[in-house]
Amino acid sequence: WWTDIGYLASYILAFSGLVVLARRVSPGRDLEAWIDSALLALAVIALVVAFIIGPTVSDAGGLSRDTVMGILYPVLDVVLFTALLRLLIVRRTPNLALSLLAASLILAFSADLWASWMDATGHYSDYEVLWSSIFVVQLLAVSAPGAERFDPIPVTHSDTITIGRAVALAAAALIPS
């Protein structure tokens, strides 16, 4: 129980850090980027409900602390993923540190959701290799050249629709809820 409090607090800190970083990197109008990120996150949460939360609730039989944690962690992963999308959805000059940070967070989200799915469906596996690779990518992200500075995006370019952004939104719209 006490470890869950620490993990839940880390989600709050990580979300806050990503929001501050996103506002520093792209200080312009960000309502459009948040809306786009939320739409993509809704598509992801639909998949999470279908493949993780649904089996977790149906197998639980009742509401226990383990069931609530089994639901809460994947939902918080998607909330954190939304903040990462907000950071990445706006076009900017390439930055190695930001790319490595994004890669490590996407790996961590994937691993966490995969582990939740494995627990929800009764499959169990060894996660050490996966978590070790995530740790290595995170170390590279904080030590990469450019990790201490980001060039802010001009306000006029902060809500430009790119091909990648349009394709991601179109794909999100195709996922049935």
C-alpha cells in the first residue's frame, strides 16, 4: 500500500514536469495542442478499457484495493501520455534529449500497459530486461547534448497542423469507443 502512494505521487510529479517543459518549449497558444492530445488519449483509453480495465474488473468479482490499483495505473499512464503528446505534437527543431526522453517514456508506458494487460489476463512474464532498457534510455536522455536547453517555438508556429499530427488524429478517430 505504501509503495502505491510513492508511485502515484511520481505520476503527479512527472505530469507537472511535462506540462512545465511543454510550456517552456512551446509558449504560444496551446489550447489546440491540448485538444489534439486529448483526442489521441481518448483513443488510447478506449483500447486500455477494452484490453486492460475490462478484464481486470470482470476477473475481480468485487471492488478491492488491488482492483482499484489495477484500474488506476493504466489510466494514469494515459494521462501522462497525454502530457507527453502535448509536448511532442507541436513542430520544433530536433532535439536529441527530447527525443530520448520521449522514447523512454513511450517505452515505459508500453511496458506498464503490457504488464497491466498480462496481470489482467493471467499471463505473467519477466520484465527486468525491458525495465533495464528504459533506464538506459532515460540516462541517455538526461546526459544528451542539449538536455539543458530547448529553443522555444515562435508563437506563430505553435499550432501549425503537420502531416504527422493530422494522420495521428485521423487514426485516433478510427478507433471505435
